Amino acid sequence: MAKWGEGDPRWIVEERADATNVNNWHWTEKNATPWSKQRLRELLEKQEIADGSIVISFGEIKKLEGEATANNRKSKLIFLYEWEVELNWTARLAGSELEYKGHIEIPNLSDENDASEVDVNFYVETKGPAEAQIRHIFNRLGVERVRELVGMYIKELKEEFSKGIILPTDKVKPQVVVKERTVDKNAFQNAVISTSSKPSVSTDGPVQTERVATTETFRVPPSRLFECLSDQQLVKAWANPTKWDFKNDGDFACFGGNVTGTFLEIVPDRLITMKWRLKSFPEGHHAIVKFNLKDLADSTELEIDASSVPVSLLDQTKQGFERYYLVNLGRTFGFSSRIF
């Protein structure tokens, strides 16, 4: 049996002089949180919006909570970020000594939303005759300005953290770096995925379906990976289930109720078969999803094999398996290679 680092070429780090992530195969992650906090402050603080006799000035950020990472999986980039921002502001009207104060909230600056979709909430804390006029100016000019600034942050994040995360190799053809919007949690859309084979088309009654499969390797034994896929307390950490009856014919619901189904067959440390559906599937339609665990001696390969997936929702389903199963498992439990 192969020892750690032997057998599978993805583990043979000697191919590189720096012994780093050969063939770009490992899941790797760069911590972009400190950089993001600094850049968001630089972009948002000390901005001004002027209209006629009124000037609105952005002050200090009083709340900046969240995180950001840049990830490489099989030579493809995935950017994950989620921020809640609160920013103070002041406003003055020419010829008046009254200073108006308030704050701006950005509750959903995340990879799920384009900059144009970010919510910008404006609150006035000072009462006065110009209050309504200040609100009107911000709604007309300020919301757009804030979205422009967070759009700059998103663009710069991807540019800055693309550097060095995908490494050149002598034995592998150059890989295409994919930069795209990541998944919506409620729709399983637009994440990056690598499928293990081309799906074969079939038709189940009126619903045209396909089969898809994807794999990931985790650096843990099968027993530990199986535990993280089955134990309710561990599953809570990465799938947020509202129902989890892990036994044959037991039902489950997770990811905010967007994924539901029934366990059909369970073989400890080897196989989990489910009747599985996304909320957006045609009414009454289920896919059959199998989690196959393969012992590689120094790691465990998890294959997700799904049959009878509606063609119209194929991409959403594939990308959801990538982001909300494979990525969440690796990030939550630290099973993946990381670069900081």
C-alpha cells in the first residue's frame, strides 16, 4: 500500500523545487481577510458626495465583520467573501451650523451578489429641516457610489489574490484560470466545478435528465470522512440541517431546506445512497445521489455520483455539490491543503 506522498502523482511534491501543490491539484486557500479589511477602509472612509449646498462625508467604519479567502481547486479559482459593514457619515448644509449624523449599513457584501445587487441602507440620526433632502441625495447619488466602491474591492480582491495561487509546472499544460461569480446559497448557481466524466443523457418521463459525477480527495481516513457526512452534530457545522435521521429510509433536510430527501442505503465508511432533490427541481422529482468513499491509504477519495438530474438544473446541481459539499467539508474540518 502506498505511503503518504507516494503512488498518486498529485502527492509527489518532489516535482517542484519549492515542494508546493504539484500540478495545482490540492485544494489550496489564501487568507484574504486582513487585506480586505484594510482595503475596504481605504475605499469607503473619507468619501464625499456633494449636491448643491449639501455635502455628505463618510466617516470611520464602525463595524466590519466577515472574512474573505481565495481558493484554488484543480487549477480553478474560487473567491469566497462575506462582509457586514457599518459606516458613519456626517452632512452639512451651506450656511447652516447644524451637522447631520447617521450611518450606512451594507449587510450583504458577499460572493453571492454582484456589486449592483449589494444592499445599501441609509440611516439619519439627526432631526432637522434638511433631513429629507439629505436622504434624497444619498438615495440618488450615494447608493450608486457605495456600489462602485465595493465593486472596486471585488475586482481588486480577485486581481491581488490570483497571484501565485495557481503555480506553473513543467509536466502539465497551462491551465485556464476561471474567475466567475460564486454560488447563490438558495439556487446552487455559478460556482466552479470539475466533473469526472461527461454525463450521459437519459429521459425519465417528461423530465429530461442527466448523470453527473465529481470527486475530491481529503486527507483523512474513510472512517473520519464518513463520520463528518453522517454524525448530526458534525453535519450541522457544514450543512445546517433542519432534519437529519441518518438511517435507511430516514429523511433529511439541509441548507435552509433547499435540499431534502431520504437515505436509501448506508454502508459505513464506504457508501451513502440518497433519494435527493433541490427545492427548484420539478415537483415530485428526485435524483439518486451516491457518496462513494474510496480508501487511498494516505487519503480518502469522495465521489459524488448523481443520476436523474433535470437537464434544466444540471449546472446548479453540479456547482452546488462542489461548493456546498466538497468545499464546505474541506474548509470546515481542515481536510484540505492551505496556503496562507
